[in-house]
Amino acid sequence: MTGAEALRHAVARLKEAGIDDPARDARRLLAHVLEVPSGRLTLVLPDPLSEDQARVFDGLITRRVSREPVSHLIGRRAFFGRDYLVTPAVLDPRPETEILVEQVLAGRFSRVLDLGAGSGCILLSLLAERPGTTGLATDLSADALAVARENAQGLGLLDRIEFAQGAWFDAVPQNARFDLIVSNPPYIALDEMPSLAPELAHEPQMALTDHADGLSAYRAITQGAGLYLVPGGRLIVEIGPTQGTAVSALFVRAGFGNVAVHPDLDGRDRVVSGEFLLQTDP
């Protein structure tokens, strides 16, 4: 069987399973198996697959039919122009999260705290874009921190980042101060979970939902941020598309000014930012 024949069969299987854009996913998986860049796949499609290649490709298509994310199957995901290791221990980095990175880069920062860092894609993107900056990545999951550490090593950023395990500010030293805090916390309400895409069942549930109203993390983050931000320091978080008003109110209540809601490319509320105006001693 040639690569072209295998690709046609795979696209048909994915299409029958209701996968969005089956051709894209099949091509990414075949390129992974053949160890060629996706852009060069067409050049090798006429070549026959080995038995091992055909078997591995068939297995990946079967797993994709069961709605495992492509990033989990190939172990990588592109985010903000860089390639990140992805495992089932971390959220799959998504394009809408790049909106948060863009908002951060619109201002100045030197020392960053990333709460619930997961793969580390947010913090590592920021450090890579701004030489000389440093950061602390925290996460409740030791497995997630291991992924973030490996990504930092792959990007040559290990000397500029620290890691700490714990829930929100529990992992942060009391005397630590930052001019920027970022987070993409679990914001999906428990009653919204059954309606989510099947792929999300393969991602860490603790990173998706607070098992409540979707706002628990924002309450903890806004209430604690003032203890660790310098005056004028920024807090920037990703939100669900219906949470702009509620999260903005939490920012104001916690002493933040210049609070703003920023849309994603589809015009949906996606990021809330604010500057800390009050200084609170721990």
C-alpha cells in the first residue's frame, strides 16, 4: 500500500467517525509516522509504506476515531511559533490562548508567575520573546510540571525558570514579588462539561473544570494576587466566552484598575487584564 492509498482510507475512516477536517488530521498523522514535515508529505505519498509504518498509522487512526487529540497522538503541538511537548497530563495548547500572550507582550515585564502552568506554553512563550525575563511556573500536578520542565529544556530556557508544585499561591514563596501574573485556569462550569467536544475527555479534568460554577479559580487568583504583585503589576487571565463581566468584577473588587476584556479572533471574550493599584503586605 502506498502512502496515498493509506491516506485515502484514513480520511474515509475519520470522515465516517465525524471528525472535523479529517484530511488535515490524517495528513498530520501520516507525516508523523513517516517522519517528514507535513508540508513535504505530498512528495512521499507515491512511495509504499513498510509493514511497520502501515501498522502504526492504522493504530493512530483508530485512536483518533476514538477522539484522542492529534497532539496526544504525535506528542507535539505548535503554539506561538514554537513546538511543545504535549501529553495527557496537560491541556492541549490552543490558538485562543495566544491572545493572552499577545496582551502580555503589549506591555513590559521582567518577572512572571504562571499559575497552573500545564505544558508551560504561556510562560515559556513569554520568556522566549523577552530575553532577560525570568519566571516561576506552578501547577498542582507533578506530571504537568515535568512536561513544562522538558519544554523549558527543549527551548533552552531552564536557566530562566523555576518550578513549584501546589494549588495556586500555595506553591509561591511568601516573599516572592512579580510584575506580572498570568493564568489559564479551569473555567468550565460542571454543568457545561457534558456538552463539550469528545476530545476533551482525554485531557486532565482538573485543568478544565472547578466542578462548580467555573469561577472558583478566578476568586482565588484575584484575592491572592495582591500579595505577590508589585504596585502597578499586571494580572492577565484567560476566560470562558461568557465570563467577561463576572471576572472583571472580581478584578475590581480585589483592587485592580484599568480592567479590560479582550476578544479572541472570533470576537468572543477571551482574556481579562488589570493593573494592581493597592499594595497589601502578606
